[in-house]
Amino acid sequence: MNQPLTPDQIQSYRDNGYLFPLNVFDATEMASIQKDLAQAKIDAEATGNAEQYSEFLRSRAHMTMPFVCQIASHPGLLDRVASILGPNLLLWGADFFIKFAHSDKIVSWHQDLTYWGLGETDEQVTAWIALSDVTPESGCMRFVPGSHKQQLLPHRDTFADNNLLSRGQEIAVEVNEAEAVNVILKPGQVSFHHGRIFHASGPNQSDHDRVGLAFRYITPEVKQQIASRDYGMMMRGVDRGRNWNHLARPSRNFDPGDLQLREAVMADMSAALEKS
Ligand SMILES: O=C(O)CCC(=O)C(=O)O
């Protein structure tokens, strides 16, 4: 490990349930990511997938676009994730959260692990990569410090049109918003958050798009408890258990075989989502 977190950073993550800002991607790497993202849009159009493109970005993006796996396996990122989860790392999900300039899209207060079927585990970390400036004006995330020490609480579905979450789910208890911290990030910076932290984000009132990419890392010890099977992409180390179907990395954007596999995985996962 060349770029681990310091003991103070690890302690801060454990105490607060989040850690930011982490300087991970430099300007050259960010330029290359922006180029790859623009190319993905061109490829989606060229392969007849223009309509589904935003959905391919929004969930399981690692299954259909090689550049997303490249970002997820950046050594500086994995070193820091490994400081919290240990040497064996699987990528469970990759989700772009895009709020266009002057968009009313929000994310309601929620705990991530509520609908994933992975239980109350501490062995899951989200690394959220800022691909644009992320400020209160552009709709940054907000975290309630220490809220990850609570269990998973009941959530209700709102299915609100302007909510970026699949069911518009929101936590069914009063959240003390005055305690929340703004997760302000510059392009290339990263925040980490725990799967039980209370978090939300507001609309984008700025003149630029707010773009984030959330990677859901787990250890191989995590078990899917609701769906009949689950899938992970090995990022580092080994998986000695038998809990996970291992996904291969895609070799090109929107390969029909990868799109079909993504559909199958999404169907399995919707079982966990519905029964949660
Ligand atoms: O990007 C956002 O505003 C919310 C992201 C989020 O809820 C998450 O990554 O868990």
C-alpha cells in the first residue's frame, strides 16, 4: 500500500462515518476521465443505446463501460479504501449522480444499505468521486456526523419525480439538518461514506452540471441476504468465500453481452430492493 489513510483519518472515518476531501485524481487523470465520458456518450449513440445511456450511467456503470472500472481500480483510491476494509476488495456498484445546471433533482435523506440486501454491515464503503465542482449551490451531499452508529431505520418510498433514488426513498425519522456537514469537493477529490450514514443532497442552482461517481466497495465476507444471488467485481486481493459471482470487466463500451448480463443482475437486485 503506497497511499494509505493515516491513523487519524481512519479514526475520523470510524467516529463520523465519512471522510473528505481526499485528493486522489490529478488534473491529467481528470482530463482523461472527461474524455472517456464524452466517448461513452458517442458510443452509446453509435450502438443504438442513446435512450438507455443515462440509465447505464446511473446504475452498474462498471458493467458496461471499461473506463469506469479503470477509475474504480485507481491504486491511490484502492489503497485508501483498503485502509478501511482491508486487502480484499470487491466492487459491488458504480453509480453516476448527475444534476444538470439549474436542475431541481435532489436526493432525499437515506441510509444506503436499506435496500441493498447486504444487511447492516460495516464492511461497505462508498467512494464518491467529484467530476465537477461540488458545492452547496450545485447540490453537494450532506452527511449527519455519527449517524452511521445507528441501525438501519425504516424508510418510506415517495417515488418523487425529482428524486434521483430509484424509489425516492427517505428515512422515516426526523433528521436534524442543522447538524449536517456540506461535502464540498473539487474535481478529482473524493469523499468516503459508511453505508448507514444519513445523507442527502439538494438541487443544483449553479450554472454548471454537478457530476459525481459513487463506487460501492465491499469485502468478500459481506453476504447478500435477500436476493438469491449477487455479483461483485474483484478489485484487489482474493475471495476465499463462496458468496459472490465474480463479474469480468467489460472490454468495450456497451457490448451486447455485457448489456444482457447487466439486465440479469438488475433483475436479481430488484428482488432485494422489493423485499427490503
Ligand atoms: O450524489 C448525490 O447527491 C447522492 C449520492 C448518494 O446518495 C450516494 O452516493 O450514496
